[in-house]
Amino acid sequence: MTTTTLTPASTDVAGPRTPAMSARGLTLSHAGRTVVDRLDLDVPAGQVTVVVGPNGCGKSTVLRGLSRLLRPSAGAVRLATDGAEADIWSLRPKEFARRVALLPQSPPLPDGITVVDLVGRGRHPHHTLARRWSAADDDAVARAMHATGTLDLADRHVAELSGGQRQRVWIALTLAQETDVVLLDEPTTYLDVAHQIDVLDLLRDLNRRDGTTVVMVLHDLNLAARYADHVVALREGRLVGCGAPADLVDEDFVARVFGLGSRVIADPVTGSPLVVPAPTHEQTGATP
Amino acid sequence: MSTTRTADRTGVTPPAATRSGSGPVLVAVLLVLLLVAVLSSITLGSKAVPFTDVARVLTGDGDGIADRGIIEARVARTVVGVLVGAALAVAGAAMQGLTRNPLADPGLLGVNAGASLAVVVAIAVFGVGSLTGYVWWAMAGAGLAAVLVHALAGLAGGGVTPLRLTLAGAAVTAGLASWSSGLLVSSKQSFDSFRFWQVGTIGGRGLDLVVTVLPFFAVGLALVLLTVRRLDALALGDDLARGLGENLVLARAAVALGVAVLCGASTALAGPIGFLGLVVAHGARFAVGPDHRRIIPVCLVGGPALLLLADTVGRLVAQPSEVQAGIMTAVVGVPIFVLLVRRGRMASL
Amino acid sequence: MTATAVAPAPAASSAVDRVRRARRRPARRVRLVLTALAAAACAAVLVRVLLGEYVVALADLVPILRGEPLPNAPGASFIVMEAKLPRALLGALAGLAFGAAGAMFQTTLRNPLASPDIIGTSLGASAAAVVALTTLDAQGLWLPAAAVAGALAVSLLMHAVGRGTGLAGQRMVLVGIGIAAMLSSVIQLVMTRTSIQDAQAALVWLTGSLARATWPVIGLLAVALVVLAPVLALCARWMRLAELGDDLSTTLGVPAGRARRGLVVAVAMAAVATSATGPIAFVAFLSGPIARQLCGGRPSLWAAALVGAVVVVLSDFAGDYLIPDVNLPVGVVTGALGAPLMLAVLVTAGRAGKA
């Protein structure tokens, strides 16, 4: 575990940088209902951004808006990577796919697919009609599998892997896509605590090593505070606050976002804010 | 509260609380509609007959009326329509509650194909040549196919989903149909009798045939009516129903038997008629909420009304011939089915 | 450390080797299976042509195909060129089309039960063709044209209804089944309205038979396949992404709807084949799963196509000679054999949590 590199990457950088993605007035509706309402949001380049909020606040919907899965009913999202800045909907699908990758929450697994084959599917945006599979693709797949520690599983069937291994394989698929921005929808769902830490460490290492911009939705506020350089908090489809966890996460913040009484202390291991919820029913124990 | 939750669970209807009073009124309105349907079914057609003549024939004073034959045939037709319409609608509602599948319908779940194959076997192999002869075969075939489809859909465990059930129904239908054609291609005579049975019509059946099948309608209806309260519990899903102290096996078996008997008897009497159960049961569910004690009476009156109207329209649009009721119900029913799929929250079913 | 994206270091060559090796192994198996299936398809065609009531010697086949007279077997040339060979070829071509179309549907819609013969597109072709056959007396090119139009109309309707929802694939399947039920009613109506001769002809056709095997029909189907196969191969690339679900497919650069639109090619293919032979039960439905078993769990369009060819040609052979004095149409044989196999597919599909 890389507990030594706790300072956010941004502190190393001289001066503010253009955000990798920025949403302005982003309004997203689903089945006629407005889920995300006029959201202004910046995704800092080269950092780990974590979106938090209570159930149904629109976290995942925001991710869908950023990844072109949902066309905004108002507002726009702009992408500024590779030195080119553009509205995400002005790009061709494959062009966008070479710049932004998304790992959905639980994508269906194709029948009988092997690890190396599944990871290889991530290379599709780099292929054209004339140019199919090449040595560069082998290289990218090998790198992605090496980074996620899945090389040893290469010819196994994905269906027979454990949940933690499987999640690493899915992450390898998005890495093989070789994008500057990687979006992940709850990458730790269905994993036990050891595998949650394992996956999140993996993602942060990737961010620190390659400078990949990572945006993920997380349920667990403490994991968010621990791994995020930048926290974005939503409630009822609106932005409640954003910033570095140390500046943002305090008792008042937890109350505003989750409506939960709590005490916030420094994590004895990492020093990041640690939220200790107060009892919600009048039972034993002190209220803050 | 509990009814509201049922609605959410089945994902078919809005909360029922607001419509609790509409049941009896609706039934009354439908009764009027049924009366209109019955009258038009008897008086209208390729040759319209005055109502006074009908009244005289019915009261036994029919001598000397030129259209007596027509009137008697139409009365029999109307009786068949009332029976079959009621049976199919009630069976549809019960089937939907039983399987928690809003798309359950004998036309979709292989029942009709089963009855068809059995009738084909009867005609082609055993030389059965009369409608009365078909009855037993159709009933047995329908029952076996229903069992087969449900067994197939539930075979692998993990629950019977609407999609799986519908696909199993479609697959069984495809399989049985190819067996039917296999028997029919080699015999022109068999095919000639079968092709007219196959479309599903309420016409051309005598009252004697109705009398033969009547006990089955009675038994089937009684079974469903007696178990109707259990349907509400079954609609909550197995775990919840068990938690409420239901004997699932018994309740399910009783309802399933009732449904099979009703479908079989209808198909035996009128041939395969699809989508009527689907449409009427859905309309009822939509109008009075998820409580089966209110749905069933609406189906009981609404089913015959709709079938008779469909049949009458079918006779009027294609004079001097007719578009059979089985085709009319499919033509009307499929758009409604498509609408349901479009609107429905399949994931929650 | 800076946060600027640095060019990733090339992967260690041992890792690349490992990836290459792991990629190659299943590919080799698929190639092997394809070769074996192609050989089996050729063998099936040969069996169909050479064996049966009238046995033709293998040595005579080449002269017959060249049109050279055969003094020792004067009738052989006619029987091969006018009866046995057309049937075998039509069966093989139709099987290829049905198999490929079925596998394409099943993989794209991520549902092993969603093949064109179950979800209405084949019935769209059938209904249109039956109407054309009985009421319009359609001949020649009009029949396949009607079939393709019918199938496309049904597919468009399915697509329109499924569009814009997260469950598009599921809805498409359900709507397709509903439409299939309506179309079979239409077919039944047509059957009661026409003469018994026409109805009987329509029934034979509806069952799926190779009786209409004539050289023009075969030529038409062959041309259609030659045109459609490359397009299908292109769409197969989308299909591989559709397998990953709508979301991932979109973010990998293939919007989910596009993969489903690619099904149009499969629809056309199945429809042209349907117009030539009628809907042959279960071939589209079962070829995909059988091919997948052979290929070690991976779906393969080409393997499915070849399985379809083998199944149709052999079933037709069996239908002709299995029961003495009874010529069963090929659709009856595949239907009878298909039912138990279908059961197996349903069970495994259920186990895998699909469908």
C-alpha cells in the first residue's frame, strides 16, 4: 500500500490548470424527471475526483452525463485533454472514447470470454476499418494487465474469477482504452473491505504514476475522503460543495449532504477526515 | 397501504386507494355495454334482423319467421361468446396474478399451440371429425402445453421472469407448430378442417356443444373464484406470500388448475383466441387496482362484452364473409400489448 | 512527480508475449472448429447429392458437373443437376443465412432465446410472403422482396418501440413476440380465405421446405449472401461490443443503438433465406448455441453459419429417407429435433442467469 504518498498531486503543480472536464448548467433528466439540475462542476486534470451524496442524489447520473450516456436537456460538458478543448457531444463517438473511458457499475459479462479477450475489447476505439489488431494493441493490453496485476489470469475465463479479480479485469479494460480521463461508477460495489481498499489503491497508483484523471462515484464517505484529491458533493441533483477533502469534510458538511449528525476526526492512519456517525435514534451514546 | 404495495410490486397499476369506489360502478357500466353487445351480436350481421323477431324466436313463438335459422345461430354464437369471453378474461387475470407476469395470455404462453397440436393429432391420426370430438383433445393439449411452458421457464431456478416465460411460450409454440405442420402437410383433408378451426371463432357452434363443455366452465370459474383472495397474496411474491402464511403449493395448484380448465374449455369451444385475456385483465387492473376480488368481476362482464363486440365488428367489416373473432382480438390486442411493453417497468416484474 | 500525462512506458516483452499467447489459444480453437465445420458442411452436401434412393458414384460427379454425358448412368445427370444438387445447395445457403442471422441476434440482444425465428422477424417475412403468394400470386423476385419488406417492417417496429429505454433489448424481444402472434393470426386468416390448394402450398412453404429449389432461387440467395456477408462481418465488430452492455458499448465508441441497427443486415439475410425455403424451424435459434459449445464458449458468427448449413442439409436428407415412403419437409425434421435441444438451451440459459 502506498500510504506514503498522501499529499494530493495538485500541490506539486505550479498554478491552477484547466480542468479536464467541466460542466456548466448541466441538467439531466431521466424518464421525464429532472435528476441533475443546473450543475456547475469541474474535474481537475490529473487528480482523483470522487462524487459523493445520499442515495438518489444523481451521482451516477452525473457520471452518465459526463460520459455521453445521457444527453443533457440543458447545459453542456466540455472536455479539455490532449490540448484540445471541445463540447463532448461535438466529438465523434470513437474520438470521445479515445479520451474518456467509463466503467459502469455492473456491466454484463459476455459468454465464455477470457481475461485477455475482455481487456482487448477496450482497444476498440483505437481500431479503424483498415487497421484492426496490431502490436500496439498487444502492448496496451499487456500494460493494462500488468498495472492491474491480472497478467497471471490472462487465459482464464472471466466468469470463474473471484469478485475482486473480476473488478481488476474490468478496470484493466478501461485502462487498455488508454484515455486521459477514467470514470468509474461505484467501482467497489459487491467487494469486501480488503478488496475495496485494493481497488482504490490501484486506481490511485494509476493516477499518481500516469497522471490519469480519475472520477469515481463512491458510496462510502470515509473512503472518498481518504482517496480523493477533490470531492464533489451532491444532494437532490444540486452541488452542495466541492474541494479538497481536508477543507470540505466537516460535521456541518456531513449534516448538509447526508442529514446525518456526526463527529469528524483525523484518520489515525492517513490523516484524512474520518466521519464517525452519531446515532440517529435516541439510544445510548453521546450526540455531538 | 398493503394494496399500494401490491401495486408497486406487480408494477402494473397506479395505487388503488383512489379507485376503491369505482369497482361496482364500472361493473354496472360494463353490464350495460354487455347488454348492447349481446343485442348487436344477435341483431347485426350480414343480414340485420329486427329485435321483435328475435324476441319472438326466443320466447318460442318463432314459427313463420323467415330469419329463424339465422337468429338461432346467432343466439348460439352469442352464448358461446359470453362463455368464452368471460372464461378467457378471468383466466387471463388469474394467470397474470399467478405468475406475476403482466404479459400472461394463453395466446403467448403456448396454450393455444398445445390445443392446436392436439386437435391436429385428433384430425390427422385418429380421424376425429366433429367439433364435439375436438373438445377433449383441445382441452388436454392446452393443459399439457401450459404445464410444459411453466416447467420450462422455471426449470433452471432463479425465478420465472416475464421475459423467460414469454420466450419459453414462444419457443414451445414454434416447436409444437412445426409438429402440427408436419402432420398437416401430408394430408389435405386434415388441413382443410384444421385451418378453419385454427383461426378461433365463436360462430358455427351449436348449443349442444355448449352444453357438453359447460361443466368445465363451471368448474374452472368456481376454482378461480374460490381462490381469488389467494391471488393477492401470490402477487406479492413467494417469500412475502409465505411470510403471510399462505400455503403456496396448494393455492398455486388450485389457481393453475382453474386457469388450465378455463383456457382448455374456451379453446375447445371456440378454437384459439389470443390476447383477449391479456387486454381485458389489464384494463380491469388499470381501472380498479390490483385487488383481484375487484378485478375478477370486471373481467367476468368485460370479457364477454369485448369478445362479442369484436365478433360483431368482424362480421360487419367483411360482409358477406367475416373476420373471425380470434383474428379481431389479435389485431386489437397486439397494439395494446406493445403499449404495455413500452410503458411497463419490466425490470421490477 | 508531475500530474501531466507522461507517455506510458512500453510493457515488458514477457508480458506482451503472454498476452499474445493467451489471445492466440482460443483463436486457434475457433479456426480449428471452423475448418472442421466447413469440411462437415461439404461432406453433408456430398452425402445429400450422392446418397439416397438414387446413389450416384463420386467418380461420376465431376463429369456430371462439367455437363459431360455419362453412358453408364444416363439418368444421373438429370437427377443430380435438377433435384439433388439444387436441394443440397439451397439447404446449405439457407442454413448459412439462418445460422449467422440467429447468432447475430442472440449475441447482440444478449439473449440466447432471441433469434429471428422466435421474435417475429421471420414471421414478418412469412406473413408478407404468404400474402404475396396467395393473394397477389407473387412470382420470381417479388416473393423475396415481399419477405424482406415484411421482416424489415417488423424489425423497424420492434426497434421503434424499444428505443430510448434502458431495457431496449428486452423490450425488442417482447414486442417481437407480440407481433409474431399477431402475424400468425394474419397468416391463419389468409389461409381460410384462399383455396385449399393455395393454402396447402402456403403451409408446405410455412413449414420450411427445400422443394422450391431451382437454380434461379439458389442464384438469388447466393448473390444476396455474397453481398450481405461482408456487411455482416463489419457489424459483427459492433456485436462484440454490444455484448458488453449498452453503457460500455457507448463509451467504447459504438452507441448502443448502432449495434442493434446492425441487426438489419441479419434481418435481411434471414428474410431472403425465408423467402427461398420458408422459415425452417429452430435453425436460427439453435445454430448459435451449438456453435458456441463447439468454440469453447465464445459465440462465433461463422461457426453458427456453418452449423446451420450442416443441420439443414442433413435434416433435409433425413426427412426424405428416414421414414420410408414419407417425404417430410426439412422444417418438420428440424422442428422435431429442435424441441429437446431447445430445452437444453433454456436450461443452460437459465443457469447462467440470462434470459
